Amino acid sequence: MQCTKCGGRSEVHLCRECIRELQSNLEMVPWLSDRLAEAHLKQTALAQVPQPPRPAPPNPDDEESPVPFNRGAAAHFDELRTVVMRWVRDYCDQLGVEFFPVDAVPADFIGPLPKFGRWREGRYVRDHRDRWRMTPGYVPTTRDLARWLRRHHLEIANSEDAVLCAQEIDNAVRKMLREINPRRLVFCGPCPTVTGTTPRGEPKKCEQAIWAEWDDEHDRVQPHAQCWRCRATHDVAVLRQNIFARADNFLLTEAELFNVLDDLGEHLPRVKFYAWKRERRIRPRGWKHKGRITNFFIQRGDPAVYELAEVRGLMAADEVGASA
């Protein structure tokens, strides 16, 4: 018999490796649900992907709420819970059982609850095997649903829907991990590949924005990047030299400056920038008034603009001084 997911040898619908993968994904679901719940309450922040989508119009309920919620994290949390809840219902129907949380006891249980934890320094440290009493009106949590599926992983592997269950849970876990820990991307400029000619006979370039992935192991940008439109592979160093040559003379506001440097993979701490301003190592090159750069501020509140080349020169000088 072959595994219905990977095609390997198996005695049931899932092979041993796919069963281990299913167990690992189900063990990760409680942790993912906790992280998404924290992000929903804005106790932590999900990293932003370059070129974020246009924000949705504000919800009146969110505006009236005293707590600033993150609706995006709530949507991801609901999606993860929906997948787990659906498979719990399906397997409860297939097995002919009612859902009951792992390590729980009925509300009418009489006697002390079994404890497996230990007392350390006068404080009881709970164990995941500690029994707990169900309360009236109990609503299953995502953690309880995932633990129930984890407990019944052998029944899942023996069912005909095993491959669908394993794939859906695997896809959901991978998607949530990408949302919590998105890949770091570095902007490399437009694609210079010539894809044809214009009606005037001039070369027509692809001009699609290229983003290179960051190599976390070596703490540097990947040496090559591929354009998703024309599929051409480019040398990242050459692309970055071209974009710096074109952008060094740009005059940018503080907000624009930080965003551009982050996109180019050269993060500038705000504390360092403000220290340069106090030390007068950097001075405004003008002011921005209604989208126009002027040599003097016309209206109070006009943001100052700074030269990108000057800022990058100070960053390079500080790096040389730190390494000396």
C-alpha cells in the first residue's frame, strides 16, 4: 500500500513520515494561535511585507472600541481555527464520538484533580497533563481542538480522508508561519531586461520591480534574483549599483528616507539619525511643500528633506569607524 500523500510505502493511508509531520503541525497549532491572539491585541506586531496592500476603510466598531485591535491577525486566527474545527467535527462523526478535551474531567467529577506538576521555590509549576474540570458553557479553544486531533492521529491515518486532513493542516500551518515570520526582501530596482521594441523603435524594458531574498545564515542579500514577470535572473550587486547611482541625489523626507533605506536593505536606526541632527552632521537640503521641494519652508510643518547620498555616506563612515 502506498501513502496517499507522498507515495511512499505505508500500511495505512499515511506513511510514518507523514504521520510525524501531521503530529508536528498539530503540536504547533497552539503556539501559532497564541501568537496570533497576541498580535490581534497588538501585544506584538506582525512584520510588514514590502509593498503592503492598501488599507481597508476603517470599521466603525474598531473606531469605537477602546482597545486597538489588529483585524488582520484576527482573520488569520479565525482561518486556523476553522480548519481545525472542521476536521474535529468530521472525525467525531466518522468515529461516532463526542468531542471531549484532552486531560479534562466532567463538571460533576468528585474528588481532587490529578496533578503532575511540581512545587519549585514555593510555587506550583503546572504540567500539560494536569487535569482540569469543564465548566458550564465551555467553548472549545483552538488549543483543545488541536490536542484532540493530536491524540487521535492514528485514527486520522487510518481514514480515507487522511491525505485531505494532513494537507489542509499543513497548508494552514505554513501560511500562518509565513504571516508571523515573513521572508525579508530587499528592493533591487526595476528589471532592465529588454522584452521588445516600442512603436518608435526604442528598446522596451520589462521594468518590473525586483525583490531579492535575504540570506539569514550569512546575514546578507542573496547574490541573484529572478524577475517573476520575464523570468530573467540578474546579479543583485549590479542592480543595486544602478539604483544607488540613480537614487543617491534624491531628496527625501525623514519618513521616506527610512522607508527607502529599509527597502534597499540598509536599515538606519532612528536614534542614530536624530543624533546626527543634534551634532549637526547632517542638515536639511530643503523643505517639501505640497509635493514640491523648496529651499525654504513656506508653511509651518513643512517636512525637511535630506540627501540620500549624504545619509549613506555617514552610515558608511560610522561602519568604518566601528570596525577600526
